[in-house]
Amino acid sequence: MVKIERGDYLILLATALLLPWLYFTLWGDQRAGEYARVLVGAEQQALVSLHQPQTLEIVGELGVSVLEVLSGKIRFIESACQGKQCVHSGWIGEGGEVVSCLPNRVSIAVLGGEQRFDAINF
Amino acid sequence: MNELGSRQITTQPSDHRIAWWAALAISIHIIESALPSPIPGIKPGLANVIVIAVLLLYGWRDAVWVALLRVLVGSLLIGTFLTPTFMLSLAGASASMLALGLAYYASRCLPSWGVGPLGYSVLAAQAHMLGQFAAAYLVLIPHPALFKLLPLLMTAALVFGVISGMIAAAMIDKVRKRTDGGTSG
């Protein structure tokens, strides 16, 4: 059998670390966003990191919208509107994703990550 | 002797040695080039076995000679001299010889960190692939999508590196036994 020396182990170890890292960085999901921008109308109210769990209260046209940030995602928990479409939209976390509460004029956009679309029109 | 102004070039025993080993590497290279490959860039690279054996038997300088002669003469015989294939091959061989040189002299300075055929072979295969990939990306296809291939290529390099390392180890054993273990230098 092949005699394996200390330097061999070092080279094999380096390779064993390099390969998973390559798979992870080059094949992994690169769409995850980093930040969320919260607007009321056209005014920026907050820019929050998605990696810091927190609850935000944003005052809009009709009242308060409550947002929750947890493990890389953000959602509306509660909003002062009637339809609650924003709440039912659920979590967003990929770059370029948007959720808004139109009656209350509050919108969230995820920034960072690989964008799936070049532009979105409504 | 020199009446006609001709110069006589004398050959050293090391020249003959390098020529023989290079001839062996070139033959393997040419036989291997006839084999089809699933993905461009993936090849067993068995000529590397020779380079690793020469590195361990005679040192880094001889190994560089054999590796570069293999790329040059191999491409002339196959007909790919100065084509993109040749560029990739040259970039890979240069990168792998650089990495081998660093490892070789580092392990000589630190005797407790000896490296054997397996380590050298894996290192050479990985460096060869990286050099070849860098050349392909910089010169041929500068598109980020190329990086999606890199993990696969490096995995193949590891597998073939381990296989060539084992072959090289067996070969070095045989050569050392035949020459009574006393030809290094």
C-alpha cells in the first residue's frame, strides 16, 4: 500500500476542505437577500438586516403595520387594512421580492442576493 | 577538432534520463488523447504519473523538464500546438509545476512534513485543473456560468489525482528496487 506521510495528510485535508467549500459557494442558493427596505409611500422608513430577529412597527396612512424579521426572512404580522393581503402573503427573503400593504402605503423590498427579475411592473 | 567552427554539444547523463522519461510521458499523453472525455477538461491525466515519479526520484528540475516537454512535444505530435487545447494544457502544467515546486522545497526545509506520491499527485492534479480553469475563464469563456463547472472539475481532479498517486507510488517502488535505491540526486 501507499505510504502516507504528514505532508500528504496536509494536502488531502486542504482538498477535503476546499471541495465542500467550492460546492457550497458555487452551487449553493445565492438568491437569499441581505436587507429589507421598508417604505411608506415613497419615503424610506427603515433598512433592516434580515439576520437580526426583530419586530418593527411602521406607521402608515391608516395606522400601524407590524413586521417581523426572523432567520433571513421578513413578513407582515398585522396591518391596519381590511383585506390583509399583505399578511397572507407570508414570508419573503429572496433578493428582489416585494410585499406591500397598499391601503396602508407600506411596502417591503428585499435587497441583496441574486435578483430573479430585472424589473417588476404593477 | 574545431577546424570547421562547429561546436560540439555534449550531453549529460541527466539529459538522457530526462529524454527517456519525457518520451514515456509523451507516449502516455498521446494514447490518452485518443480516449473520449465526458466533459471538456476532465481527463485521467496519467502522464502526471511520470512527472510525479521523476519528481520523487530525481527532483523538481527534472520534473519541470519532463512536464514541459510532454506539453510541447505532445501537442506537436497530436497537432494541437498553439491551439486553445495547447494553451490550457500549458497553463495547467505550469500551475501544477509551480505548486509541486513550492511543496517540494517546503517539505525539504521541514523534514517532518514529508510528502509522498499521493500528496504530490493530488496537489498536482488540483493545481493543474485550477490553472487550466483560470486560462479557460480568462482567455476563452469569460462568463460567470463557467464557475458552475469548477466543483465538478475539482472533484474529478481529486479522484484522478489519488489514482495516479497510487500508480506513481507503485512505479517508484519498482524503479528504486531495480536501481538498488541509489539514483536520487
